[in-house]
Amino acid sequence: MLNHRIERAALEHGGDTAPWIVFGNSLMTDLSLWDAQVAALAGRFNILRYDQRGHGASAVPDELQTIELLSDDLIALLDHCKIATCTYVGLSMGVPTGLAAYRKAPTRFERLILVDGQASSSAASKAAWEERIAFAKANGMVAMADQTVRRWLRPERVAQPLGERLHAMIAATPLDGFVACATALQNYDEVAVLARVAVPALLLVGQEDGAMPATMQAMAAAIPGATIQEIADAGHLPNYERPDMFNEILLSFLKVS
């Protein structure tokens, strides 16, 4: 156990002087979501991935979660792994988690890479997540996976091995783990952090992820010096769906040739 909340993390050693990069997941995924990025960065970065509470091989929490708790987990992992500073890459739920952690400990972060996520919940978030939680409780996580894969991926990829792997990942998420962390997405607000970001920031968004490109354009405008790039032919998980394009942008931002 890495701390009293997170049981599984994966550490790839890139060298004693190599910089650190830390990946924060979306809801209903595990750390394998970043396999393509680990392959691209191996040997050049020290890499930390982890299964957040109630996901993958980490234990299901007894209590409902908040972004405050999830960001505390991130900082606790940095402490446990003796990571003084890092580049943080957060996807979906990993975006507010990273922003909250930056608010609490800005000196721990050298860069922020925010992917397909929001700085705050919307007025409709509570009802939308209540509906999804009720659906999962009534129908189970396999049915939730059926629904989510179709929403997250481009239609032609749902039945491909890529879609099948994602379906298995979501279906394996414990129901109580999903409910605990979905609750965290019902009510949060890290908008005030955006103007205080004083490190290089890159926002990446799947071009086909509904209203998310417009949402992230507004976020990028609020972060001093931030850049944003849309990834064509990708939905909610561009790192997973279009890894080559995602990695090319990532490596350029990290100044890795």
C-alpha cells in the first residue's frame, strides 16, 4: 500500500537525474490507460501512474469522494515517492484533481497538461451524475461500460480491440468505486486557480468530445500563457484513441526529440 488510500501505482525509472511526469486518470479507468505515453517517454522520464480510490487495484473507499480528497491523494503520492517537482498530466477527473493539487502545493508542479476536463462542475452536473449513478446501480457496470464506450470513442472504434479493452476496463470498475468518485464530479470549482497558474500549461482536447473543445478554449484563455490543441478524430480519451498524435504534441511540449 502506497498510503492509506491508494494501493496501486506504477513507477518507471528513467534515470537518477531524469525529470518526473505524473499521470492522473479519468473516472472508470485504470493506470493502463497511459500505456502508449509510457512507451513514448520510457528512458527519458521517471513516470508515475496510479489507480485512484475505488479503481483498478486500489481499494474502494468507505466514504463518498470530493476533489479535495482526490487532490490530497495526489500530493500524498508525490510525498511517498519523494517527487519534489513534476509535470502533471490530468485527464477528465484528473483535471480538477490536478488544479486543486496545484492550488495547495504550486511549487510541486513544473508544468500542467490538462486533457478533456473542466475546472468546475456545471449547473447541470449534479443531475447528470445522479442519473448515471442511478443507471449503474440499476443495471451494473457492464451496462455502464456499454453506454460509456459509445459516448467516449468514435463510433467506428467501439467494436475494435481498442473499444473492447476500454469496455473491459470500465466494466471491471467496482460499482461502489464508481459511485464514490462520480460523486466528486457533482460539485467542484477550481476556476479561481486558473489565473494563478504560473507554470507552462498545455490543454489538449478531443475534437469530437461534444462541448469540451469550447469549454477548454475558455479555460486556456484564463490561464496565463497557456496553449491549447485539438486532436482530430478523437473523443473523450485522445491519449488512448489517437496516441500517435497525442504523443507528438506531448513530446513537443516537453521538448523531447
